[in-house]
Amino acid sequence: MRLRHAAVAAFGAFTLLLTLPTSASAATGEFQYTVTGLDGSPLRVVLEDPESRECITLPEVADPGASSPAHSPRNRTTSTATVFTEPGCEGDFFTLRPLTGHGSARLQLRSVVFS
């Protein structure tokens, strides 16, 4: 009888542990994009484990009056990435699926948010 009660208690504790909310998490993995360097050459930029549910304006292209948009995004994170044509997650948007989502040089972006 005691063994059964102990097993039930252990199972209940394990179940409770699984239902506890986790802290604000990050998308695990890399998000890559390409910007144009000062000399006109393409530069690959990487965001490592970016925050989830938080708009990230890409610093290299944050000012539309001073820079061309980034392009060719590659989502190698475990979260869906939604890229936007304007800073502050505004403008037109496109969704990139987790781990394999990517866009061509025609997909321009200035900000991104991860699910």
C-alpha cells in the first residue's frame, strides 16, 4: 500500500513540475541575415538565441533614411520568426518556419519577432 501511495505522490510531483510556467525564454539557435557593409560588400549577421515575443529592430538597418534593408534571412532557431519591412515590427511581414525557414535577397527586413 505504501509503495502505491509513494508512486502516486511521485507521479503527482512530476506532473506538477511539468505544468509550472517557465521564465521568458529565448528562441534557441541562430537567426542570420545579410546587410550591406560600408564598402558595399555583403556582411552576414547572426542573432544568437534571440528573445521570444519581443520585437527586435536590427541595429544595422534601423534607420530607413541611412541604410538599405537587410535581406536573405535564415531562421535556424526553434521558434517561428516573423520578419518585417520596417523598424519596430511594422510594415509588411513574412513568416519563416523554425529551423529551416529562409528567404532570398528579395525578402527585405528591418525587424523580427520570434514566437
